[in-house]
Amino acid sequence: MSNIKPKFFIIYGPPGSGKTTQARILVKKLNFKLLVIGDLLRKFSRKRTDLGRKIKAILEKGELVGDRIVFLILKTELINLLKKNPKGIILDGFPRTLGQARKLNSFIKANDFPLPYVIHLKVPKREIKKRLNKRRVCEKCGKIYTIPCPKNCSCGGRLIRRSDETPQAIEKRYEIYQLQQKLLSQFYKGRIIPIRSVGEIDEISKKIIERIREIND
Ligand SMILES: [Zn+2]
């Protein structure tokens, strides 16, 4: 691999905290690369390989893909990305378990990269509920809207509430986030960048970028 050492960042926060939005801004402004694990799994599940078929079956049952497979996929993609010499890599949706966090650390140590930092987007629970209740997504193209919005997307598709954004599903996802938060804060102690993710999107990105620039290792 190259002699430039990319910095690793894990972006995480409750559902609706603006993870993807902020991650995409960082990619643009800092020449980072982004790995969204959910997207990667969906991409692999479309491949006509043994692994692809296996992942497809797991996802269709609504089950979680095991640590070993998730990491295998992540590693393959990481190695490809590292060849492009990015200044940094942002992981979205990974690690989710202690096992995944340990596997990632071994990979990073084996390649002599600096250990990851965690960008933790903090939003109060009642604000999360308010945001997700107002969110609609285009059935056809996936574009996200906020109420008040028209009935149809600019592409003609119908705007609907995502099945994992019903009040019940939101509660469940928030619980999962809280469990994950405990795990990550212990494992990545001393490398967490807490950011209050409430207010203007640009102001929040500015805060994140300032904190990233302060990192020296
Ligand atoms: Zn659309």
C-alpha cells in the first residue's frame, strides 16, 4: 500500500442525526472516502457468487450479517479504496459490535495506520423523533424530503414514510443506538469527537472539520 497514512473515522449517532449528510460533506471538503456498510452489503448481495447469495438470503430474512462476513466485505473494499491514496476514510454503519471493532483495529494495526477516531453526532431523543416524523422518502429514487413537501417526488415517485421510521421502529432503533454507544465509547475511549448535531448543517460541518484539523497523529 502507499506511504501516505490515511486517517480513519467512524461516524455515528442516532438515526436521523445527519450522519450521511455530514459524511458526504467531509468527503467533498477533505478529500476523504466514504464506506457505507449497508450500501456495500446490498451491492454484494446482487453478485452471483456464493458470498453474494449468502448475504442476499440473510438480508431477505431481515437478519444481521455476521461479523466475519461484514468484515470480509469491508476489508476488500478498504483495500481498493486505499489504493487511491485518500487522506481519510469514513466508515458509516461500522463497527456495530465489539467483534467488528476488534477486527477493524487488527487490520489498522497490521497496516500501521493510526487508530480510528469516532465522530459522535449527538442529538436529543425528542429532536430525533421530531425529525424522523417529518421525513418522507421517494419510493422510486430514494430522495429524502421533509414535511411540508409535495405528494410526489420531482421524478414522479410517491413520497412515503420509511418502514423503519414509524414511531415504534424509531424507538427500537434508538435503543440499538444506545447499546452501541456504550460499546463504542468504551472501546474507543480517548478518541471520541462529540459534536452537537442540532442547527444549521453548515455550522455542524464546520465544527467537525475544525476538530478533524486539530488531530495530529
Ligand atoms: Zn424520486
